[in-house]
Amino acid sequence: MRFAHILSDGADDPRLVLVDGDRATIVADLFDGAPSRLQNLIEGGQVMLDRVRDAAVGAPAVALKDAAFASAILSHPVTIAIGLNYAAHSSELGLKADAAPTVFTLWPGSLSGHRQTTSWPRSLSQAVDYEAELGVIIGTAARDVSREDALDHVWGYTVVNDITARDIQFSEAQWSRCKSFDGFTPTGPFVVTADEIPEPQDLHIWTVLDGQTVQDASTGQMIHPVEKLVSYLSRSATLLPGTLISTGSPGGAGYSRDPQIFLRDRSTVTVGIDGIGELTTFCRITE
């Protein structure tokens, strides 16, 4: 199943929809007490998911063609990001990939949606970069789970662009601020339930910036695969339902290119993962 948050009929409040091709069913209209956000759906467990699936059969649908998308993830517990999880990316940044995952968090205000505009002041950063990443969404609370059981706690997957101000990244000891500007974490447009992605380590992941393919890789190149990340993170703290784990970016970052390529005023960047979707962001730089 495939879900998204859309802004329809000029509404300011995102609505959860079940997506089928180019049509979408508004979940909250299916029955009394139906979830209006993905977080509510996840917290409802398998029983709620089954009820939504059954109620959607034959229900009215709206066209997605002209819909505006909000972040695929909203009102969730936390976004946990993983750094240096592809050897090519850590090497191109001149950083060492440690035996243990590099972990940091992203601030809630950084979330953005498909085909939304992300802007930042030129005075704050002139070295803003793209990073295509697989997003993993926890479905059931995970505490000290084994690698063998880790994927049983995954509800679904989405696409993340972990936009990064490189100049700030390399001037500070931590990475949360450089990746948490408003709009720096676009997600979506869709969340795909885990049953549709039987092998998260066999997905084509890519980025196109202003018409040029700049990242082209496989999630199979991760140093720490999804099952290891979920198990590792769950050792120290319970991963709550709805937690988003952004699993790191492959090689091809603009920072490492010669000449370097950064997001410019009026750039368009699309990151995608086969089987999940394509996520586009429009860029604006203010004075």
C-alpha cells in the first residue's frame, strides 16, 4: 500500500490519502475515527491498516495530478539520521566510516514535501548539497531487537533528500544544524508499506540535479544495512512507532566534485528510489 499527505482544495491542513496509481482516496473520509495522519495510522497497528484497506475498496477517489504534497512524515516522534553509511560517500568527503554507525537527529522544522520550495539565505551558506537517502519508518516499538527480528518492526519506506550546508557541516562538531534548516529534509512523496519492499538492500537510488544525474547507486552498498541500523539504535533507546531513520547517502555529492556542484538559486533536484518514488525540491536563495 502507498500513502501520502496532500493539501487539497486549498486547505492548509495536510490530509492522509491512500494512493492507487494517479488517484488517491482520502483516508479520514472512509469511516468514523479513520486516521487523518500517517502517524495515527501507524499507531493503529495492523488492525487499522487492514480496516483502511478494506474500506477503500470502491470508495471515491480524487486525482493526484494537481495535488500539493506535504511531508510524507508528520507529527512523528523523531528523525534519526545516519552519516557515512556508503564507503564512496565517506571517502569523497574525506571522512572515515567508523565500525559503528554515525548517528544524529534532524529538527522537525526541516521537513518538507514533494515539489515544495526550500529556501535559505546566501549569507548563511553558499555550499548547500543534496543527498538521496532511503527513509525507514518504524511500525512497532523496537527495544533491544536482534538483526534477525529488526525488519519485523519496520512499517514502511520513503525517499529522503538530506540537504546539507557543507560549509557549516565542516565548521561545527555536530551535524544536526547544518542539515536542519527549514525545508532541508524533504520526504515522500509516498510512504510504501514494508510488504511491498521485501529487500531494502536491493533498491536503485539516484539523484538528478538540473537535468544531470549526479548520484546513481544501490542501497546494497550500505556499510550498515537497515536491519543492523534498527537493531543497533534499539539497544540504547526504544524506537517508537513512526520514528523515521534516514539511512545515509551514496557517493556523488556535489561537495566532492571537481568543479564542485551545489544547489543554486532556481535549481531543481530530484532524488528517487525505484519502487518507492521520485521526490522533487525547488531551490531558492535569498539575500
